[in-house]
Amino acid sequence: MKKKLLIIEDELSAAKRLKRILKKEYDITITGKVEQAKKLLASGVFPVVLLDLGLPPSPNTPQQGFALLEEIPSLSPHTRVIVITEHTEKENAVRAVALGAIDFCAKPVDLQVLQIILSHTFKIQELEQANLRPQYQEYKSESLCGMIGISPPMNKVFELIRLAAANDYPVLITGKTGTGKEMTAKAIHRLSSRAKKPLITINCGAIPENLLESELFGHEKGAFTGAATRQIGRFEQADQGTIFLDEIGELPLSLQVKLLRFLQESTIERLGGTQTITLNVRIIAATNINLEDAVKEGTFREDLFYRLNVLKLRLPDLKERQEDILLLAHNFLIEESQRLGRKQPSFLPATLAAIANHNWPGNVRELQNRIRGALGTTTGRALSPVDLGLEDAPETTEKQTLPTLREARETAEKDVVRRALALTGNNISQAARLLDISRPTLHDLIKKHGIQRDK
């Protein structure tokens, strides 16, 4: 079947000329009326639209075209738009891209260039919808607990997870709040030889100090007031498996001594007991504070730090993973929509820009929670920056310095190359096929635009 293409153009002769040239490859529908265009878009059958900005009732100005361009994401969230504009109106071309157009063509339309742009746009749209990304599926597998990433920092993390899983040495996971330390611990355990044994998690900062020793090491009947029965501690529960000590920096000094003893001798004693119990437990610890500073301040034992810091795994901040931000956002949107039993909405172009530009101090957790909040408080088909509690990206104004058309096209070229690499997990051959170019040409574009990718 031919791919469906909607041409929104009020000059009938120009529209017919385009249809005559393109009809061999595309199933083309033409309209020059805004209201009819909206109804056609709302049908959801047009993956790509060719939009002339000059539409009635003001065909000599771009106002109607811009208004429709802004409305398209709410009418048909997955439709990609290519804008046609006058050659002399570079401001309109730049503004159109800022509003979400994937590319633009200047009049008079170079049909060869247009055919290339259409081919690329359809391929990108198809790949986006099909979620064809082998690495994406691998990173979402149960063995990595749903951890996703195609950025160089995350590829390094995945490599270290697999290396750590191949042995039983203690692991110290560092990283700021919300970077995924618990998921990383789960991934190490599930990839390890202990995967079928327990993984016991305890937050050292969430349990009162007077209860923490009993929680970790257990107690005998009568060990303290209220100890009516014997309690098996978390370490015993984790025997033959793994214990994950989150917020290890919050562990009181008195318990640091007991933990150090376990690391040295693999033994514990229950509170109030005299029996020495030998255990086989792997320790994974995590912290969002600098333990070396804590050692200097005297709040963390130096000998314990060195015992724990055998394999160190640092998780990057989300802002260090630029290639992953939109990938994660789309993934969370899909997962949370399915969890709510809701038809999946989309992000407005301005929302994608706001997500990409936000600093994300709360990291991956903040991104996920903002999307959850948006889905829980809206019913529309397209999420705006306001829905996520983000500010719009700054709009282009006449006072701002505008790039030339060449600069704008280079920006669009860089974006489409990065998107192709992201969608194919940095696979050069697949990305080149997606962009309909040769491998050497893609290598040249990567070098030209200074695009960083995992080797």
C-alpha cells in the first residue's frame, strides 16, 4: 500500500503539481481549507503532512498556517509536518521548526529535495511508531530491571553492572537522588549466580537508630523490652543471596563496626545472643553523599569505606545523559499510560523542547513523577509543558537573532542524525539505512556536527 500524505495547500495548481510528481509513491489527499484539514488530521490516518503556511482567510500571511501547526499535535499526535514557506521568509521557517515541524522547503519547491525530505520523514515516523530498537529492548529486559539508555555514560554503567555481576565482591553505588541506585543493585543481583536467592533491601536512613541493629542482625527473645520472640534479621534473611544497604552513609558508627566485622569474617550475632552465625551474603551498598568527605569528618569509618569500595559504580545525573532524556520520557509515557488503561497521549513539540532543556535536579525519578502527575491531572491527547510543570522553551521573536536558512537546515540535519542514531541504538548501518545515505556519509555528518556516540 502507498503511504498516505496530506497536502494542505490553497493554491490548487501548486497542489496538483505536487500530486502529479509524488502520486507514484504516495496516496495523496489535498485540501486548502483549515477546517477540512483539521477533520482529515483528526482521522489519524496521515503520518506525514505537507503544510503551506499561507492559508485562507489570510493566504498572504503565515498566521493561519502557524495556528494549524500548533494545533496538529492535539489533532494527530504522531503526525510529522513538513512546512512550505517563501524563500525570503527565513523567520517563518525557523519559527515553524521551533513549533515542531520536522523540516521545511522553500518556494519554489525543489522537488528532488522534497522527495528526499519526505522519504526521511516517513522512515523516521515509521520507526518511532514501531519502536524498532534492539538495544532499547535489551535494556528494558528483566535482567536489567527496565533500565534504559543509549548514551555513552549509561553504556558504561551497563558494562560495569555485567562485570560486577560476574563476581561476589562488595559493590559501592554512588549517585545523586533519583539516578536509579536501587534498580542498579537489582540488576547486579539478577545477573549474578545468586539470582535465585533472596535480594534483601534496607534503607539505613529510614529506620530509627535504636531499631536498626535489631532490623539488620536480629534479636533473641528478651533482648530488650518488647522482644517477646526471636527475630531473624535482614542479614540472615539474605543468606546465600544479596543484601542492598541503601543510604549506607546514614549507618550509625556503632553499627559500622558490626558491618565491618561481617565483611571481615562473614559472621554476625543477634542482639542479646551469644551464638556466632556464619552467613554467605553479598553486600551492595549505595549512597548519595561523598563517603570520603564523611571519613574526613569522622562520621564514617575509613576501614569500612575501603572494605565497601571494592567495586565502585557511579550513576550519572540525568543531565549528563542527553541522548537518554527523550527516550526515557517516551518510555515513561507508554508505561504509565498502559498502567492507567489510558489511550497513550503524546508530547507537544514545545513539551519535548522543555523536557530537553530542563536541568532535572531530581534526575530520572523527577522525570517519571512529572509524567505521572501530568497523566493523573489531564485527559487531553497531547501533554503541554504546563502539564508537566515545566516552562515553555523561549519563543522566537523579531528582537532575537535569527539563524540563516542554511544554519536552520544544518540544525535540522544534526537533529535528524541524532534521532536516527538514538532510534537505532547508535548502530551506524541501521541509521544509514534509515536516513537513506551511505555509511561514509553518515560518518562525515557525525564528524561535521560533533555528534558524540558510544563507540
